[in-house]
Amino acid sequence: MSDLLLKLDNIGIQFGGLKAVQNVDMYLNRGELVGLIGPNGAGKTTTFNMLTGVYVPTEGDITFKGQSIKGLKPYQVTKKGISRTFQNIRLFKDVTVLDNVKIANHHLANHSIISSIFRLPAHFKGEAKMEKESIDFLKIFGLDVYKNELAKNLPYGMQRRLEIARALAAGPELLLLDEPAAGMNPQETQDLMDLIALIREKFNLTILLIEHDMNLVMGICERIYVLDHGQLIAEGTPEEIRNNPKVIEAYLGEEVVQ
Amino acid sequence: MKKSKAFWGYLVIALVIYAVVQGMLVTGMLDLYYQNMLITICINIMLAVSLHIVIGITGQFSIGHAGFMAVGAYISAICTMKLGLPFIVGIILAGIVAAFAGVLVGVPSLRLKGDYLAIATLGFAEIIRILFLNIDYVGGAAGMVVNHATTWTYAFFGVIITILVISNFTNSRHGRGCIAIREDEIAADAMGINTTYFKVVAFVIGSLFAGVAGALYAHNFYIIQPTAFNFLKSFEILIYVVLGGLGSLSGSVIAAIFLTAISQYLQAFPETRMIIYSVVLILVMLYRPTGLMGTKELKDLFKARKKGGSEV
């Protein structure tokens, strides 16, 4: 069952003279939950940005479902089936919770502008379907009670959840979570772990997540990649990573390794 | 079902307003001065609402709206005066050509953001104005004489169609795509929204109705001159949108009515007119920095009141 979904082939990116990420080889099999960790500034988010088309890698190639997605615009990558959340929450703040999800659902609907302007039957049918699907997503995340609130008025933890709900509404096969537990307390983190497990099961997702919370990463990831200074320094199961001297060195400094 | 009920309700209200005013015009209760004022208000509402979709909904700060109005005005004038086509054909062609101009201006300039976009659109509007200034066929700087053809009926139904199309667009998946761009362009892109496409679509719809408004304007004042479409006109439209509240369609409408009425009323005091007008603007901005309506619509206010009432 281990068919390849995503493959990063020796990718790298240069900003002027700075090599932010180089020689990164990664793969994700369908249905896996993989963690990407590393100290601050290691290039984790940059890697995400290359995956989602925000940056175009200057070296190497990215293939998703056997097709190269290098050079595609972010919205095209999303249409291919990769969606993401952001490290610093990027909700549509002055829009209701329901509309936030509907916006992500946008590209899965197909009624045209003309049908919307003239209020043709296709418009009502399409909108009703979007409404139903969006509410279903909100229910999974326990957000349906807030559906008419503005996103900016939600408590922080709920905003994080809404980010994930919105990413899911874009209909991904591969979900990229950028520090989903940042700023959460242990209880919220535990709830989030359960939630990730649940949606993974329910939507048949493959998940790649960046996280600093080691409990979360070690608790739910099947494999972990470790980045440091833009290069992969380790790969393996949580157990292997925990005991890898290079990883301990990257996180804690050299003296500790005796 | 509920939605369509509200829609028919609005339509009935609109028709009643139309019928009452039309009746008053026919019976002579409202004289030419007021007729002219009503038509001016209608034209300004159309301009405000058509800019609202670009700035308020899509968040693209375009300040060259008078340019598209000029295109509409001149195209319709050419149709009726030079080619002898009926007025309605002139209006439709004005809209189409202005929309086409919107594509030409929008595609290159909407790659820019914020202040840079503002300057680029301002530049394009000036180019359009200078073009008309130098084309002898349309009278150059002296302007072009146009027959009076705009009536209350044209103006009123122009407003109704503009509001209907733009509010229908806004309350659909396409409009939500535009709102997403306004809120966070990077996130919108990541959620599968083709940001360039939607910016251009909003811009083109805005230009189309600015063109129609331009056509009505041209046939209301007997003469059109390029100076009528300079950047001051663009700013006037911008003020309606900002004062009404960015993102609020009813706000744009109310601001357009309010400011046009004030400006017409103040014509009796030519020396202090612009001072009073400016003071009104400053006061509104000081006390309502988000504009008259914020991002709310008129119906939201009624809803809030109803809710408050039932709680008491």
C-alpha cells in the first residue's frame, strides 16, 4: 500500500547569495503522517513555501502524484490537491467563519459568474452544495456554533482549528500543517492531536507537519525529517530521531554530546 | 425562499420610489432643477457602487475611475451624435467598450499592490483623458456637444441594474473570492483562488458600470469636455466609497446621495462651498473612521435592531 504521493528531488532555493535550503530529498507515501522538525531558521517553512508554489525552487524538482508541480502558482498547486495552514494565522479576518470555509471550497464548485449574476438555477444549486459541505466541515471541528461570527472574534485556539478546517475544505489529498499547535496549552494540543488523527482517518489524508512541540511530533508522526541550516540531517522513526546524535547536537549544542 | 421574498420586497420598494418620483416629475411637482439633481445622484450612485466592487470588495486601491467614465461618455456620445444610433445602444456600447478598457488597464496594472496600483491607475486615467483631449473627432479640448437624452427612467433603472448585478456578484462564490483577496491575498492564493483573474473580473465589472454612468452623464449635461474626467472626478468617486465605508454597498449608495445632495445644496454659497464640503468630510472621518456604514449593510442594521428588540 506504500505508493508514492509526493517526492522532493534534491530541491534547493537561493535568495541572492543565501542558500536557504539545499539538497533536500524527501518522500511521502499515501496515508503517511510525517513530521518536519528543526531549530528556528532551519528552512522548514521555506520548504513548505516551495511545496505550495509560493517560492519556486532554484534546484531540483517536486513531483506530486507522478507529475511535476514545480513552477505552478499556489492556487494551481491547491487545485492539484495540496493545501496548507500558516504558521502565523492567516484567516480572512473580517469574514464570517462559515464564509472562510466557503472561500476554500470555492474551486470545487463550478457555477459560472454569469449564473451568479443572473441568479440562474446553477447558482442556487452550487451555493446550496457549498453551504452544506462547509457546515459539515465546521461540525467536524466543533465550529458550527460560531458559523456567523467574524473569524477575528474567535478565541486563538478556535482560530487555529478554523485554519485547519479551511485547509480541509479546499479538498486536499496532502495536508501541510505549519506549526498547528503553536501557542496552545497542553490540553488544547492533546485535543488537536486527536483531531488530526480523526481527520486523517476520515478524509484519507496524507499529512506533513512542522511542529516544535516534541510531544505532538513524537506522539503522532510515523516518520520524521530533521532540517538544520537548510539541509536534512536525519530521517527516521520518532525513536531513531530521539537517539540520533546529530539531531541532539542541532537542538542542544555540541557539548552535550559526550 | 426567504431570500427571494426579500428580493421581491426590495423590487417593490424600488418600483414605488420610481413611480412616485416619475409621477411628481410628470405633474410638475418637481421642477427641472430637482430632476437634474436626481439624475446626478443616480449617476453618482452608479459610479460609487462600481468603484465599491474594486476597492471595497476586492481591496484594490484604484483611483482612476473617472477614466472609464470618460470612455463611456465619449463612446456613447459618438454613437448618438456621430453615428445616429439610439441612446440605449449608446449606453450598452459605452459599457462594453469601458469594460474592454478595464481589461486593457487591469491586466498590466493589477500586478501591482497598494500605493503603486493607485498611481498606475491614476496614470492610466490621465492617459485616457489626454487621448480624448487630442482627438479632434470628438472635439478636443473644446468638448463635444451632446443632446439631452438622459431621463429619470434611464438613470433610475441604471442604478437598479448596477446594484443588482454587483450585489449578486458579491453574494456568490466569485464575490467571496474577491473578498478573500481583500482580506489576505497570500491565503486566498493558497486556498485555490486565482487572484489575478478575480482582480481583473472585479475591475472589468467596475469599469463596465462606470462606462454606463459616463454615458448617462454625457447625455445629461449637453456638453462633455475632457476636463470633466480629470483626477478630481476620480477622487470624488473615491470619497463616496471611503466615506460610505469600505466594503459596504449600501454605505456607498448613502454616501453618494448624501454628498451629491450637499454639494448641490451648497451651490447657493459659492464662496464657502468647498470649505463646508471639506469640513463635512473631515467630521465624518473623525467620528466614523470606518465610514458611515463600516463594512455593514443596511439590512444588517435592521437585523441587529430586531435582535436587540426581542431581547429587551
